[in-house]
Amino acid sequence: MLITKSFVDQITLPLPKENGKTNQVFYRDSAIPGFGLRVTRGGAKSFIMEKRIQGKVKRITLGKYGNLTVEQARKDAMRFLGAVATGKNPIAEKQNRRIRSTTLLEAFEDYLINRKDLKASTILDYRRSINGPLLNWQTKPLTEITKDMVQLRHAALGKSSKARANNTMRVLRAVFNHAIARYEDNFGHQVVLSNPVDRLSQTRAWYKIERRQTLIKPHELADWFAATLQLNNETTRHYLYLLLFTGLRRSEGSRIQ
């Protein structure tokens, strides 16, 4: 059969399986070897190309019908065959381009998936950095975030909050370290070669943050206790006593019911 516009327009959708899962049907073109059309029960029609490469049959999606015309898809299929004929692997090249274009937001979400030990409060704090100070970097590929960009952003953030500047860059450093270890092309080569946040350590640019002194010294306990008695809210008093006698963090104490 020859895949034409009229053929694609007139195709009926496949019937559902008994288990309710979406069916898909493939139609192979008679003129271009490996060229075909995939149709799902949901109505999606996509052009595909199948070819044996390095001993294995590989399939690539050329694009959806509507985004591509039949003639455009046929030309793409011929280019695909031409590339394979010259010894190239278009599928591997496409995968490599995809991994090299991984954005900061994609890498961050991948990092969270793999770091299963992170607390919910930690994840929330990390998201504040990604969705706040680094919002306009979310769609940037990791490979386009440079050392100079990191240094300038860190300095800019430090003008309003040195602690937030440091925390933001620590999150970014963690995402890059994860990407360096995880992302490889089809040849096993690293995609992200270095961590641009290392510039801050190399130039000693991290801000020094003075630790807050929140300990109550023994001789201050009497005055502290007397002050709590002046509080109108009994629940607040009990909450403070709980923190004092258990050593819980404020966030941990507030979750106790």
C-alpha cells in the first residue's frame, strides 16, 4: 500500500483491547522500505521509520501527521535511509542531541527522582531555589550554563541575601554533580564535563554566614520561663516547653499532634 494524504485521512481508528489499553496499528508503505504510519485508538497518527542498524531493528518517530505532511514525512524517511547508507546512526544521533539538550529543570526533576532520601521540607527548599532565583535558567540546557553565569548570579543574589545566594548555588551544584555522573551519550562519553559552581570554591567566593546563637544558657532559663508565663496563648507556651525539653526543631515540633 502507498501511504498518501487521502489514505491517512480515511484510516479508521483501531478498536480497544479487552483490558482497556490503547491499541495501535501500523501501516507500512510499499514504496519506501521501513516507512510507515502508526495510528492509536486515541486518534494520533504518526509517521515512523524502521531500519536494521548494527544488527538490531530500530524504530524512530519522524513526527505527527498535521505537524508533518505526508510528503514531508516521505522526504525525512529518504534522508534517514541515506544517512544509514553512509554508515551513520540517525537514531543514536537524535538520542545524543536529546541528552545534550537536557535543561536545568529536567535535570532537577531527574535529580529528585533519584534522590529518594530527601525530606519533603528539603525538596520544598530546593524548589524555591529552582523556581525563584534560577527561574529564568529552567529552560537552559545544562551545557549552556557557564562558570561566569554562576559567579555573576551568585554575586547578584548576595546583594539581597548571602544565605539564599549560597543555598541556591548548593542546589545547582548538586544537580550538576548528578548530571555529570548520569548523563552519557551512546558512546559512553560524559555529556556534562564539569560543574560550573566549582568556580565559587576555586575563587573563594562563597559567602561566610555567621551562625545564629539560639542556645539558652542555664542562667537565662529563669528569665526565659518567666517571659513565657506572660504569653496569652497557652498553646504557644506548651509548644516552647516541648522544644526546650525534647530538643526538636521548630518545624518538627509543629508537626506533632
